[in-house]
Amino acid sequence: MAREGAGLFAAFRVLGRFSGHVPHVLRYHGRHREFYLAVAVGRSVHTYNVSTRRNTLPHDITCLAADRMLMFASYDNVLHAFARNKEVVHTYEGHKARIHLVQPFGDHVISVDVDNVLIVWNIQSEEEYLQIDFDKATFAVSALLHPSTYLNKILLGSEQGTLQLWNIRSNKLLYSFPGWGFAVTTLEQAPAVDVVAVGLVSGHIIVHNIKFDETLMKFQQDWGPITAISFRTADGHPVMAAGSPVGHIALWDLEEKKLMCQMQDAHSTAIAGMSFVPGEPLLITNGADNALRVWIFDGPGGTGRVLRSRMGHSAPPTKIRYHGQNGEQILSAGQDGTLQSFSTVHEKFNKSLGRGSINKKKSKKKGLKLDTMALPPITAFASEVAHQSDWDGIIACHQGYITCTTWNYQKTSMGAHKLRPEEFSKHKPIDIYATAVDITSCGNFAVIGMSTGQVDVYNMQSGIHRGRYGKEKAHEGAIRGVAVDGLNQLVITAGSEGLIKLWKFKTKDLVYSTELSSSPSGILLHRDSGILGIAFDDFTISVLDIETRKIVRTFSGHHGRINDMAFSPDGRWLITSSMDCSIKTWDLPSGCLIDCFLVDSAAVSLTMSPTGDFLASAHVDDLGIYLWSNRSLYSLVSLRPLAADYEPSLVTLPSTCPMQDVDASGDEEPCDEMIEYVSPEQLGEQLVTLSFLPESRWKNLLNLDIIKKKNKPREPPKVPKSAPFFIPTVPGLIPRYVPPEEEKDTQSKVVNLGVLAQKSDFYIHLEEALSTNKYKAPLDLLKSLGPSNIEMELRGLAPEGGGSTEVMLSFLRMIGMMLNKKYNFELAQAYLALFLKLHLKILSSEPKLLEELSSLSMQLEETWIHLQGLFNQSLCVLTYMKSALL
């Protein structure tokens, strides 16, 4: 059974991918007045200038080209055109085989597939203008070029060595060049008109005039076929650069017709693409070694130096770990022997710490290919940011090598110390090597486990050996993992004989030892919570609490070797990867599997961001580091246990473009798993339960008079009466004015409705409850009212307000029901207090109401005594915890 909707982790993007085997494209944008560099990386196209843009296609890109306005990229048998470096505006479909050559041609674009079919497309209409089929046996197209100033003409090179010049408009073969007996690998236009450079599989470079069919120059390289050619133009240096399959670049002086200099080991693999920037002494190269470099020629001798570069691992990573607590840097060790740091923020913050070497000076003299001093690839490492500015903060062990190396993150280089046991300082053993390392949280000490069972401690600042655990060996078998707790109190070691041992860090004494059910393959400690994850050779996982020293969880479900584990920052999740191509997330509190998905290639290493926002993974035969966003941080994700028959879905690995995780809640109906849990009104009958109403609905019921008095509006100012024109006088002998008459308000404005008042819904429900004894309806109605309406309803229960003593008795029984069931507890207190305040005189004169009140009083007293006992007990425990010396 498969889960509907998205899982816990969503594909985000990949780090450390910069180049592939497809040659790059350099194009000039006239309006922007700058050059753009386009590089194909897997399914994406990276466009570099000041900023970097990325465009993604469904499959790996096989060919790349560009003209003044558009960029063309093909995958399989489909050709796409990008505009503004970001959107696909045209798609050309018609080839039946994989496209391997693309050439923009004015208003048209030419594409050639591996079946030797050439198609000319109209760029705007996306229609076929012309199709030419060549016979593979006589002319297999291997190179394509549009010579400068040759209108409507293209030059084709073949695997048979011959060249043909075609007029595309008239569909005619104009001329055939006999060639030089070797397959043509590349064609490049020279700065001079009519002159073309032809690269051959034999290593020859022919500078040929195609107008007169005359060879002007001929050069030869001893490094194999010519993979790329570029001319340096417009800066007074007639130089031609040629690439080779072994990564070397040769620079030829065209005036003196001789080799000017060599740039050896420019790339560790074949040079895929090479372009001189017009008018500048800059050469851009890319190769299948995942590197993109810009060389500047500003020194003596004509040789170039690296000005800028973007590079990742040239061989798949073997171990990745987050460095620091901000979650912005990932340390990665690869099979190419390098240790690199990749930024999750921007590529410009990437660092390469270099390649491990026994002797740096000798390695530099010998070069990359002949370097016998290079150390094997790193198999495990540990890093700490504390004191990394003072001394080395990274410790690493190498494949099949006894010496462990230190690395300095600040200096981005290999460190000062090489740590190995003293007894092997003079000779190197054959079958003894370091298997596991860890560094303390303070950054002062490194713990190293050996294949012989020895566990040693070294000082990171001085490199001095500081002790060994056990008399001679900590374990009888090889060490499969070491870990140090956060306070430097305990060291945990795991041996292949199936034992986990806990040692005092300082005294080196054995504290605890336990036998495991199977041989462990690796361990991982979450320092904050003191939880140890143990992976076994039988594909199971156990979780050990180092405080209680007990196995608290055991998980099974993987069907292959467990490659790596990662804890979430809060220690709640354990994420594991296996050779069965699955990545599983286990919830430690519940002990259940909450997420599982499959990938195309098995993840060899996992690491979780300290901030919890990303999971990073490295995969078999893959150069990238893939980021998966934690969807629980920004959307509703089901964390319920997966069913026993759950079938994980295959998830595509992220591309280099950040992928937007679209929340499907607005488009799809929520499945049963995603329905939000609604808590019942009362969890248990014995529990005193409060209502969900806000305090403003019940807390101020007794103070409504004061509130109304404060909120009473002031009387508006009265307009004085205007004086009469003739002042009235009293008739008589003595003239006297008539005194002003005072208004006498003898009638009260308060109308006593009495029996004329209509019965409210609450009143009717209380009357019905006298016979049915069901008080839910009047209670729900009262809960929906505001404080003023509640007071008005309770006033209307008295006889002078139109009520009766029977209804007042029904109200008291409703309060008694609430106290019996122990829910809406605070509402019962508030409603009862207001009722007593309003009707105290009537209650004292009615025997039935007094009897009901006495029973309510007993209920209240009994409930409060029980609650007070619980409160006192909790306060006592809290006071003890605050004051006791633990």
C-alpha cells in the first residue's frame, strides 16, 4: 500500500555539480554587452555571468549550442531552445535517434543524430526545412561547422576522415575534401577568413584553407585525439589552444608554427570544451571532472594561471557531514582523495581543502598524474568548530592507511599533524589501518580506532599521543565506531566481535560493556540527548541510551547493508540509508517508521542540518550532494506510523535548480492520514476538564456592573434655552418675573415586562429538561452567548423577570450535571456565582431551591478537596526540585 501525497522530505537541489562531458558554449549578448557562459550539468544548463541562472530539462543534456538570442540544448532525440536564459520557447521533435551535434545557422538551426540524419529546422516555426540522410559506411558525420562569411554553407567532418561543404539552401554538395586518413573529431573557425582548424583522432591539428583546399600548418600532440580547439583573437597574440583526453592543454604559436607551452593537468579528465574570450587574455575550459576554470595569460612564457574556478568532486563522495551549527557548510570527502566544503547558501562560499598527501612539496614537484605521495581516499572524518581558528579542527582516516590526518578549515589545507601509533612510527604495517575517528566537542582531542582493536587519544593542538583505552586493545575485533559524549566524560567504542564498551574519557577505565545481538557496522551518537544509534551487519538498527545503558529501540526493515545514519537536531528522528536504495525515517518516541522513499542509486552517506531544514545525501556513482527539504517545517505532514504493507515510491533526485515544493492541499482532497486530529471534549470521566472557551466569555461575569458603569457614555451637553424676547412678569402691584418651570419626570422609564416577556430559547430548553433530564442543549446555547446575554438570560429566570422557580430549579440541576460529569468546570463555577449574585433573596425563600443548593455545595466541596490535594502534591514536588541539592 502506497501513501498518498508527499512524504516528509522533498527534493530541493544538488550541490557540487559544475560541469560534464558536454562542451560549454560562450555567447556574447549585444544589448547587455557581456559574455554568457552556458554549461550542461546533467539535466540542467548553468548560465554564468555576474549571476548564475539554471534551466532544467527532463533528462541529461547531450548537446549544447547558442546563437545571438537563443540557447539550444538537446536530450535524447528532442531539441529545445531557451530564451532569456530561463524559459523554453521552442521544441523541435523529428529525430528518431540521439542528437549529438547542434549548430545555429541564422534563422535556422542544424541538428545531427547518431543515425547520421541531418535536419535543418526553422527556429520560429519549429518546422523541418531540410533533411539529409548520410550513409554511415561512407560518411558518418562527426563534426559540424558554419564557416565565417560562407552564406548558406556548412562544413561537415566524418569518421572516415573526409570533409564535405554543403549549400543548405539549394541542398547541394559543393565540394568534398579528401581528408588526412583519420577521423575528424572537431572543427573550429580560425580568425582568418576561409581558414579552418581540423582536429583528428590521431592527435594531429590541421590548419586548412577551405577556399583553395590547401593545408597551411600541421601540428601533432602525443596525448591522443584532439577534443577541443580555440583561437586567441584580437589581442595581438596568434595562439591556438588544443585539448586532449588526458586533461592537458597545448598552446601553439601560429606565427612561428611551434609549440609555445603546455598546461598539464588542467583537468583530471578529458577537456570537453575550450573557448578564448574574444579580445581578452582569458581561456575558459570545462571537463568531465566536474570542474569549470577560467585561465588568464598574464605571465611570462605564455602559460596561464587559474583566475576563477567552480569545481566539485571528480569522483563520487564517500562521506558528508555538516560543519558548524549554522547549517550553511557541508564537508565532503570523495574517492578522488579530496576534502571539500560546499555552501548551501551560494557557490562562491565553496572551499576545497585539497588532497591528502604524505609530503606536499614532493607531490607538487611530481604533478597530479605521477604523484606517489598522495594518500588514499578518506573513509571517515569528524570536525568541530571550537578552536578551529587556533589549530586544526578536522580529523580524517584514509582507506587502508594507518595514519590519520588533520585538516584546517580556516586555512583550507591539510593540517600540521599525522597521527599514528608510536610503535608504527618507523615502519608501515601492511594489514593495520585506522577505521573510525571522532573529535571532542571542545576540539582538543581526537579519538582514533584501529583495525587491530586499539583505540588511541591524541591532542589536536600538539599531535601528542595522550593515552590508549584498555591494556593493549580496547576490543578483540576491529573497531567499527568511536564516539565521545558532549561533556568529555565517556568514550563509546564498538568492536566487530559484537561488543559495545563505555570508557571514562580521562582515566581510560572501562565503565560498562554489553554484548550485542550481531556485529555492529557503525555507530552514531546524538550528543545532546545521549542516544547512540547502532547499525548491525544483519541490516537491523538499535538505539542505546548511554545514561541508562539499555537498548531502548530496535528497528528492522532494511534489506541491504546500512550505509549511514543521521539524527534530527532534536534527537526525535533517526534517518537511515541502505544499499537497498531506501531512505527511512524512524520516530524514536513512538518506535515506528514514519517515512520511507526509494532513490535510483543507493545513498552512501547522510547528514541532517543542525537547523533541521535540510537532509543531505551522497549516492553511489554520483558526483553531487543532494539536498532534501524538511516539509514538516512549512506544511502539514503526516507523522503517523506507516502500514506494514507500505510500498515506498521512487523519488527522482533533485536537479541543480531549486525545486519548488507545491503544497497539494489546495488541489487534492486530504487523505485519511492527513485529517487533523480533533481532541474529544473529555478524555476521561475522572478528569476535571475545562472548556475551550476564552476567558473573556466567563471570567468577568461577576463584574459586569462595574464594566458597564465604566463603559457608560457621558451625557451629551444640553443646549441652553434661548431667552424670551419679552420677559414674562407676574401681574400685581409689584413687578416680578415669572420663575422658570422645572421639568418633573414622574414616570419611570424602566418598564417591568413581567408576564408580557417572551420566553427565550434558553428558557424553553430548561423547561423541557425538567421532564427529559437532558441539559446538553441549554448548556450549548449558554456557551454560545456573550457575557451580557448570559446575564440577561439568568435575570429572566426569576419570577419578576417572567420566569419561575421550576426553571430556576432546572438551572441548578444543569449546574449539578456539569459538576457530576466534571467537564466545563470553570463555566459551572462562573454561571453558579452569577446566578447566586442575581437571585440570592429568592433562593433563600424557596425550600426546593435551598435543598438543591445544599446538594450542589456538597458536590463542590468534594471536588475542590480532591483538586486541592493534587495541587498541594504538585507544589510539594516542585518546591523540592527547586531547593534540593541534586
